[in-house]
Amino acid sequence: MTVTSRRIFRYWLLLFVAALGVGGGAWLLLRREEARLTARASTTEAARRAAVESRARLVAENVELFVGDVEAGLLDTLAESPAEGLDAFLDGWERSNPLVRATYRCTLDGHLLRPTGSATSDEARGFRRRFAAKLLDNPPWQPRVQSEAVAPVLQADARSSSLADSSQYETRRKVEANVTNVQSARKETQMLAKSKSSYAPSVARKDRASDGFERDELEKKSSNAPVAMLADHRGWAPLVADGHLHLLGWLRPAESSEVRGVEVEMAALIARLGGAMPSELVMDEGYALRDDKGRVVHQAGKVPEAGTTPTARISLAAPLLPGWEVVAFLAPAPMESSAGFFYIGLLLTGILVTAILVGGSLLLRQARLSEADAEQKTSFVANVSHEFKTPLTTIRLYSELLEQGRVPEGPKRAEYLKTIGRETQRLARLVNNVLDFSRLEQGRKKYHRESIDLTALLAQLLNAHAPRIAESGLELKRDLPVEQVSVVTDRDSVEQIVLNLLDNACKYAGAGGEVAVGLRSLTAGGVELRVDDRGPGVPPGHREHIFEKFHRVDDTLTAEKGGAGLGLSIARQLARGLGGDLRYAERIGGGAEFVLNLP
């Protein structure tokens, strides 16, 4: 390896190390960024799920508040019912309040006093069929179940904490809007639940009208009183009958020996529970209120089909609506493809590193080619100088001998003059090759195309160089057509190609004994000119390179046959410049065959 090659290799090695450093650093940065994106996506998804669960809890609390408002309002109205004319009041209340399905009176041990067994209405008979036995077997106003009535109140303060759990402003805004809607709906439901029967004794109505201020104060005190104070006197019991859930409220007035109660119209209650569902939703969220059978009674947003696992499931308080639940669904957010980002970044980094390495390799290759070209040119200069020196030395030697008169008259003098002429022609061919090579390399070669008779041109050219071919020990064989073969081409270029091929045969095929020149027209158009010999041919390893500039099979200065390695290169470039081509083929029977095709 030369000094220049070592220097180029060191530069390329530095570039390779730098490319590996860039690639390794980029890979580490990409891994860190991928981990950051993955962590951020996980945190975002966890925050979304937490927000959805928080809103689901808020919906459940709103539903419980709705049911609690209905129950409290109905019991408050029941507590205000007059002792005189109670059955008439209850009948009118059933007809006028859509939240009341049926009313009843009962003894403390659970025997129904109202409706009576002789009741004629379907609702009355249905009530006795559904609940007579249940009330008798397990009166719900027993102390062991009274404490369940306080459950709705214990849930009331959770709403503010659930609002504080949301970390996003947009979610808080929508939750606040939903709370406002729920409060409005609750107020309407409370007014409806507290609405009384249009029937009441005139005396009682008069007393209430004259003492309205005291009644309002009593209602305020009653509504603000803790539930625990009323636990021994009122409550609610969720009962299942005929495969359906029913809500029965009961009230035992102070110092009374009987219990009065009310059954909630579940259809009306369920219809009003829609006000507890959120009205403004974040995209890809869905909420549903499901009953104890798993059926959706209200929904908001995108709720998938049954069988889909919900994101959050919040059960309602058992004393209110046992088995009921609020479920929330959250569509998976399109995850930021951290893996895709990593692989794309890795691909771009790989392209960058590859570009650096390929660029460095190309620079190294170009430097090596330039070094090889420089070596070839150095060898070419040496060979050309050697080629110039040989004919010049011969010409100088013979011319001095003739000038000094040291050569006698006669055949010897004529032979010397002939040698001088031959070496002059050789020197002229060498100079022409160098000039043609220079023009071809610079793209300044000009072709003067004209119509010529190729048969006549070859005959004239072979006649002129027949003596030189014979001196090389070769027999010239001609295979030229009798008729005229006309082509439009450059005369000087064709002569230069043929002379280079003949000179090549004289140098290397002298031991073969013959050189054959043939010409024929092609049926597909164009002509084919062949120059064949019986020399040693071209070794297989050099057949693809003999048309390259400066290439010689033996490129040493002490080679048996001289030359600059330009003849065949110039011949092919001239042939292609004329629109044809020059190729080599191994001759059958031994030797070399050069085929020139011209259009």
C-alpha cells in the first residue's frame, strides 16, 4: 500500500468511526425518546380512565340523590297526610301524583289494612298479591332494617371530592355543567314528589291556609333534620316481586299503632333518572345506567353492545336500588406509536450512517481510481517515452551513418533509407495515437462523414502496408467483396482503426504466419470488417480489459513488444463515435479476431 493509499485509508477510518458514533448516539436518544413517549401515553391513558371512573361515580351519586329526593319527598308528604279522611287523601294522592303507584296501611305486625281484600281495582289486588305475605313475614319497619334508610344521605358529600379528582379543566367544566343540570332536575323531582292530593278536609285546608308560615317552618325543620332521628319512624324497603324490583316506603307516626306507606311508580322514577346522566361528554366516552337485570335504562355517549367489559362499574346503594349500577366505557385512544417513531428514527439514522459510509467508500474508491489512473499515466509517459526513444535512436543512427558516408553505395544504403522511413511511419503512428487519445478524452474529436467505397479504401490501405506486414513475418490474406460497398463514415477514423488492428497483429501475431482482413455486408444493415490472426490470442483474464486505456498484457518497460496501451482503446472509441462498435472474439483454430461493425 502506497503512502497515499494509507493516508486515504486513515481518513476513511476516521469517517467510519464518526459515523458509528453518530449512529450509536442517535440510537440511544431514540430509545430514550421511545421510553418517554411510552410513559406519557401510559400516564395519559391512566388519567383518562381515572377521569371516566370519577364521572361514573358522580353519575351514581346523582342517581342516588334523585332516588333519595323522591323517597324523602314522598315520605314527607305522607307524614303531612291528615289523620281524618286518610283513605280519601291516599286515593287522591294515587290519582294525582305520577310517582305514586299505590298506597297502603298496615298494622305493626304486618297485616294489611289497606287495600282491603275486597278491593276491586287491579292495582289494589296486585298490591295485596305481591306484598301481603312479604309484609306479614318480614315487616320492613323492624329495627334491624331501619338503619338502611340512612345510606342515601351518607353518599351526599362525595360529590365535591369527585370533582376535585379531575385534573383537566375541560372535564371540570363539563362536570359542573352536568351538576347544574342534575340540580335542576332534582328540584323538579322534589316538587313532584311533595305534591299532595287535591282532596283534603275543608277544616284541615283552612287550618293550613291560616297557618302557612308555621307549616313552612315545620317543613324546613323536617327536611333539615338528620335521618338518624327519623330512623325509628320511617324508611324504605326494596322488594322483589314477580321478578321485578319494587320500592316500598313506610311511615309510623308518633304514638300511632299502625303504619302507612307508599309504593313508587318505577316507570316514572326511571324516566326521571335520565336527568342524572351527563349532558356534555368528552369524545369516546359512554355512560349507562343498568338495572338489576343488566338492562340499560339510560345511556349517554357511546355505549357498546352487551358483553363489552366496561372501563368502570359503580354499584348503587343497596337500600335504594339493589343490583343497579352505573357503567362507563372509554374507547381506546389512538396510542402514539412510540415503536413506529423509534423504527422510523432508526431508519433515518441508518440512512444517514449508510450515506456517510457509502460516501466515504466512494471517496476511497475514487481516490484509489485516481491513484491507479495516475500510475497508469506515469507508466504511459514512460512507455511513450520509450516508444519515442526507440525509433528516434534508430533514425538518428542510420542518418548519421549515411551523413558520414560510411555506408557504401548500393543495396546497403537503400536498406538504411528504408529503415529510416519505416521508423518514421512508426513514430507518426505513435504521435497520431497520442493526439487522438487527447482529443477523445477531451471530447474534441470531430468526425467528417462522407460516402466512401469501403472496398476500395481497404484495398488501397492494405497495398500500402503490405511490405511492413510481410517484414513482420505475416502473410496477408484478403477476403474483400468484388462489388462496391458504400458507407457514410469518417475516412481517417476508419483508416486509424484498421492500422491499429494491423499494427497489433504485427506486434503479437508474427509467429502465427498470417493475418486475414475480411469485409462483408450484413442483411440487417451495416457492414462487418474482420482482422484475424493466428497468434497466441488474449488471455481470458485480460479480454475484458484490452480496450481500456493504458492497459497492456505485459506493462513492463522490458517487455518483448513495446507499446503505450492506447491502440485498441482508441480504436474502440473511434468505432463507437462512428455509431458502430469494436469487439474481440477468440478465433476458431487459435488466434484472435477483432470485429468492426459500422452502420
